[in-house]
Amino acid sequence: MIVAWLGFILAGYAVVGNDSIQTLGTFLSSNEDRPWYILWIFAGSILTATLVYGWVNYSGDVSYSRLSKYPIPENFGWAYLLPPLTLMVLTRTGIPVSTSFLILTFFNPKNLGSMVTKSLLGYAVAFGAAIVVYILITKAVEKRFIENPIKKKEKQVWSVLQWLSTGFLWSQWLIQDFANIYVYLPRSLGGLELTISLIILLSLLAYIFYGRGGAIQEIVKAKTNTVDVRSATIIDFIYGLVLLYFKELNNVPMSTTWVFLGLLAGREIAVRYRLEKKVVGKTWKMLGMDLAKVFFGLVVSIALVFIMRWLTGGSI
């Protein structure tokens, strides 16, 4: 039981610290003038509502049935702490690795293929959707955003829209990624377990907000005009719609990191092309580095599975 709760805490910190920047990165960037605790209260309220909704409607299963093929292992030893510990180290370096591959693979390596397939599809759908959308709106929307700094009255309207789009996206992301955290706890939680786990997650979220996202936030800031509240709102809404689609598709866990980077890559290419009539080598290099980091995370997760088997004498 100690290993389970320690694994939950480590996974919670690693997942929130690494993955939350996908959904909250643009939100943090465009609200840097607001106190961190106001942003935390907003995000924490949605987290609480999403968690409790899943608990009530799925008979205590807060993963929304995404852990149905990931049973609690019979030999729950200390070796199971390796995935979140590794993820914490990689998060500190700003590498956007996939928590789904790093953590869930340990509990059932046989499902790695289906996760990779769905994640690749997620990257492709987000990439394609972003290119189509931004090819259409860049000249009329993004160009105007870049050339005309937002005015005070306009910002008030867009701030409301952004908070709504962020809330929608944040809830869809949580439904996908709760599985990566709660894989360490029983598949059906009691009321006390739910309360304790919620307090832990809210505390970890407060720490992340206090640090304004950490090193991985730079991936968001490096993209064109992502700190503009208007651009951030559009990014969040498109990302939320893509996650909603895959939520309804099936209950196979997937890498939201791949979806996020596919969206940013497609957006960057479309915006650069529409504004500059070309996509320079520097842009391709930046996007290639982002993708390389993601594949590095996949390689690490697969390597750790073999290390795990060796540590446990092949009993997993």
C-alpha cells in the first residue's frame, strides 16, 4: 500500500508537471499578470469536478474506464516507482515525454502497440487540423493579432473566451490523463481514497502554478504569438476538440503530448507559410527537435520495460 500511494504521488507530480503544460501552457503565458493562486483555483475547480464526475458515473473508476486493461499487479514492488521517477527527471530538463508510454507500459506492455497507434493518429489528426484551420484564418486573424496589440476592452472579452476554452480543454485532458496517475490505486476508489488523492493532486497543481509551468513551458513560448490571449484561445479550443474526438473514439489510453505537439507543429507551419510565403529551415529544425524529444520518450519507456523485467526477474 505504501508503494501504491508513493507511486501515485510521484506519478501525480510527474504527470501534472510534464503534461499539464500542454493544456495550461498558453493559459499561463497569456495570464502572467494574474496571481498564480487565482489561476490555480480555476484549474483546481475543474479538476475536482472532472474527478468527482468520473467517480460517480463509473462506479468509483476515475480513469473513465481507461484502466480496464491495466489490472493492479500481483507483485507490486518498489521497481514500479521507476517510471514516475524517470519522468520527473526528464520533466526537469524540459523534455516533453509521453507519460502514457512511460507509466502505463509497465502495467501492461502488451497494450503498447495500441497506444502508439492511437497516439500517432492523434498527432496526424491534430497536425492536419491545425494546418487547415490556420491556412484559412492566419491572414484574417493571426496577422491582425500580431500587428495589433490587444486593447483593454478587447482583452476583457477574449479573456472570458480563453478561460472557457481552457476549462473545456483541461477537462478533456484530465479524462485522458487520469489513467496515468490513478494506475497506482485501486480501480474502484472509496470515498476516503478519492478525498486523499484529490487533496494530493490539488497540492501538486498549486506547486506547478506557483512555478509558472517550469522548464517545459519554453516549448510553448518558442512558437509564434502563443502568449497573445486571442491566439491562445484558438489553440486551446482546437486542442480540446481533438481530445474530445479521441475520447469518444475508444477508451484506449493515448499520448496527449503527441497530440499537443502535432497541433503546435501544424499551426507553426501554416502561420509561417501564410505570413512569409515559406517555411524556413530554422522552423523545421525547431519542430524536428520537439518531435525527436517525444520519440526519445517512447524509446525510454520501452527500454525501461526491459529494465523492469530484469529487476523483477521477468515476473512482470
